[in-house]
Amino acid sequence: MSDTPNPVFQIQRVYLKESSLEQPNSPAILLEQEQPTVDIQLGVNASTVADGMYEVVVTATVQTKIKDRTVFLVEASQAGIFEIRNLPPEQMGPIMGIACPQIVYPYLRGNVADLIQRGGFPPVHLSEINFQAMYEQQQAAQSAEAPTAVQ
């Protein structure tokens, strides 16, 4: 029998941490007939909040423009608090960068679409995200930037 404690991974809470909708050029821009361009940016951030407790935040910024004028700008951060214990250190990165964001992201998608629709616009549905590929790209970029240690 092993003395190694069992790994723990539990969702404690998922919540909308922050959201905003701006329509700086309304009402005039609402009369425009031209189709707006849509720019979507996503980010993931993780931090320790207590021993074995972590907050993972997925942030989305959705900006639509007609020419150089903003139609609307939505910024939203969806967070989750996770209890994670007894995992090997090499597994923490993938858990925090892939597994936790995959749990939080569907809530963010729904909240962003709802906020945009409540602002009087057709909802913008954020596409599915492959958090594993996103995590691997971030890891590759960090290794390329990190200076190699001389032995």
C-alpha cells in the first residue's frame, strides 16, 4: 500500500469576474448599413489563491468596427476556483492551462453572447477553442524566448 495521497481536482466555483459593454458611437453608428469587422482576443491567467486552491481566468475581448469607428466593445472575464492537490508539479501546467480553461470557457461564451444580445446586437458566438494547442504554442514561445542555461 502506498503512502502517496490521492490526487484531488475539484471545481469549487465558476463565476463571472468582470464584464463590460461599450457603445461609444451610438446611436449614429447603429444607422450604418456597412458590415462591421469583428476582432476577438482571448487570454488565460492562473494564480494561487490559497494552499491547494487556484483561480483560472479566461478573458475575451470582442470589438466590432465600421471603418475606424467602434460599434461595440465587450470585455469579459470568467473565472473558476479549483482545488488541486497531490499532483506532480509537471502536471500542474497542463491542468491550469488546458483542463481548467476548458471548464470555464463555455460559461464565458454564453455570457459574451448574452451581453452582446442584450446590448441590442445579434449575438457573437465565440468559436470552440483548442486549449491544448493554445497551451503548447505558449510553451513553445516561452522556450524560444528563454535563454539556454550553460552547464
